Amino acid sequence: MDKEAQKITFELLCEWKDNPPTYRVYVDNELMQEREYVWNNEQQYVVEMIPVHLDSGEHSLNFENLNEETAEFVMRNFRIDGHDVDLEDGLFVI
């Protein structure tokens, strides 16, 4: 059976100094995004949109801050296909 297509979204904010920080997002240990955060949080935040094909059940989302000494990230409003989903300790259920 084919895995069903979903869209994971979440808002991402970051306080940083000096150079823009880089982050990575993994779903079930697969690298989905790697990018620099270059936006000004006083005016905006990033909405990450990650297309996935996942079976029903438990999955993991891991966020890696590559600049922990100069940047702090906050993830909020985790959703799948527009529906709020609990993300606890990096785990979620579809």
C-alpha cells in the first residue's frame, strides 16, 4: 500500500547574533530541510512546510541547531495538513 501524502507545517522563530544560524529538520531520521535563518523576528517568522509520505502511527521530528552558542530557536503551532498535532519530545502520531 502506498503511503499517504501529508504536509507538516510549523512556525519557527530565532534569536541570534553575529552570523545567521543554520538549522536542520529531520522526519524519521531523514534530513528534510537545511537552511540559514536570515529573518528578523521583530517583524516576521518562518513557516516551514515539509511534504512527507507517512504511514499511520508514531513518527519523529528532530530539529538540529548548528549554532547553539549564538542562536536559540522556538518552534510553535505544529500541524499536519492544517490540523494541530501534539509534538512531545520530538514524537507525533498520525
